[in-house]
Amino acid sequence: MIEHVQRVAETVPTSARAVAFVHDVAERSEHDPGDVALLVGLDDDEYGALELLTKRDGETLLDHTRRVLNAPRGGARELALTVKRADVDDHARRTPTPDRVYGQARRLLETA
């Protein structure tokens, strides 16, 4: 996981880097997005992006991607979209069948 978030963080603009580094923490630990935001000092938009980027229990990749896309326009959504694109691209580069698993999510993200 460390290598993944580092690769994602390296591909996003500096303004999205903090969110990129912690985008998987809440769903892979006992901390919720609010805890993570406080621990690392995220601002309101960064916290909002982290909320959007944290998959909910039972949420598929496509459902999660649609939730990010359908979020109200603003700083949190834009940060989340930036990190989500980099996240999906990184996963797709490391899977043997990227189109089958990540293709539809990538196409949805291209529409935003």
C-alpha cells in the first residue's frame, strides 16, 4: 500500500498531494476520514475529498467512482477527482486485465 500511495502522490499536483498520501488510510484502518483529517491536518476541502475517496462497505469501484463524480462541485470534489484518476490509473497499470477491471471507471472519470 505504501508504494501505491506514493506513486499516486507523485502523479498529482502539489495541491492534491496530502490527500493522495492518505486516500486509502480510512478504508484500510480503524480510523474514519475525520480522524485521519485531524491526525494529518487536512483543511476542509482536503477532508471533504478524503470523505469522497473513502469507499463505503459494499461499494463497488463503479459505484464509488459515480459517487465521486456526483458530488457537489467545489474544491473537495476537484481534489477527489484528481486523486481518483491517479488512483485508478495506478491500479490499472498493475493489473493483468486493466480494461475489464478499471476500464469503465476510467471512462467515467474522463467525462468529468
